[in-house]
Amino acid sequence: MCDRHRIILLVSTPILTLGLFTDAHYGPAPYADRDCPGALGRLRAALAGFAAAGVSLVVNLGDVVDGADLALCAEVREACAAFPGQVRHVIGNHDVQALSKAEFLAVMGAPPEPYYSFDAGGAHCVILDGNCHADGTDFCRGNFSWDESWVSASQLEWLADDLAAASDKPALVFCHECLDDFLWNGDPDPHVVRNAIAVRKVLRRAGNVRAVFQGHYHAGRRLMVDGIPYITLSALAIARSMEECAAMVMVSADGSVRVSGVVE
């Protein structure tokens, strides 16, 4: 990432190192500031950079395709399959523009659950799904507005229980939509889930969440809320260099976290 997005919280011996990228928006045609056709090449370059750095786990923070269809997803899956480690996928709103969540996850070869957790190294990783309506029903085949996203009530209950069960491990949380408290012209940023206050309350009370990583807001940003860093990566679709859109995260045994860019 470029200097304005570089965060170094603490440094000690890592128990886990992972790679992150977001908002590739791979698609057939460019629009606005998005180089959608060129995104697949950027993705391959990011994954190659992670592999060269010895990273064995990569998390895609969502919107890996634009106007998602099975063929585009299959190309992305093929690129990810060339990576010698694991690639985990967070669902983004563009990923379900033309597909259901189940269809997207299946074609990507991902676990069937839209939200879940897993342990890696000595850390606990939580994949969240912000692609829900206010009543908890799923975004599906474009039946949603990008700026009206929610984390379902059932997911919040699961999240509290999951973090409590992993209270002895430093936890990292991953979500496509933003969970921070950023304001846009005095109002909550439309990139932030509508019930972000409730989500942050669960994260704060857990006591073991060391960082939250998110996409959706293409410019990227960083905020500290209630002692937890909320780190938004810049979009791969608009990146001028890999350092602007790909990051390595190192978690230490004491729970400290370091985030740094991947050198091209």
C-alpha cells in the first residue's frame, strides 16, 4: 500500500502472515475509473508477490468480479488455483449482481457458508457477510442497493458466540462492506453497513479483536474505533501499483498486528 495507507501497529515475531486484496472488479469492459479487464493481470501479480514472500494464506475482501457471471468467476478461480496456498473469499455486492451467494461460492470453490471462521497459525479469522437486507434476507442477483447493506441479526448472534469461543486467540475480522464509523458530509458513509454500531459493539465486547479489514470504499482509509483498527484496502481495479492495493498482515503471539505493502 502507499504511505497514506501504511499502518504499523507493533512488530514482533509473527505467528501468522497473510495476504489481502480487494475490489478487483474483473469484467469485460472498463468504466469510470475502473480497469476491469486489466484486473485479472493485477490479481495474478498480487498473488505472485504473496507467493514470493512466502505467504500461505490470502483473503480476497470481495467484489472480485464485476457484473458477475460463471465464466468470469471461473477465470478468477483458475488464477487463485495457481497460488500455492489457500485463498479465502469474502462476498462483495458485485459478486452477487448476477448470481446467488451459493452460486458464487460454488464456482469459486469456496466453503458454502457466506460467513464462518477458522484458525490459522495461532490466530482466529472471521469472515463476515454484509450482503443482507434489513430483514436479514440475502442480496441475490442484483435485488439490492449497494448503499443499503446489513449484517443479519442471526449473524451477529453467531459472531458474539464465535469470538467468545476463541477468546484465547487474537482475532482478525474480514468484511467487504465497511464496519467503521466514517462520516460523509456529516452522515454515515454509505459504504458502511447500516447496523455497523451493533457490529462494532460485538467486536468491542469480545476483547480479542485485533484488527478489522474491509474493502468497498475504493480509495482506502484507516480508522481507529474503540481501540480497534479498521483498515480499508484500496481497490485493485483502480491501482497504479501493487503497493496501493495489496497488503501483508503479520500477527504476533502477543496479539500485535503489522500491516505492510507488497513490493512489486
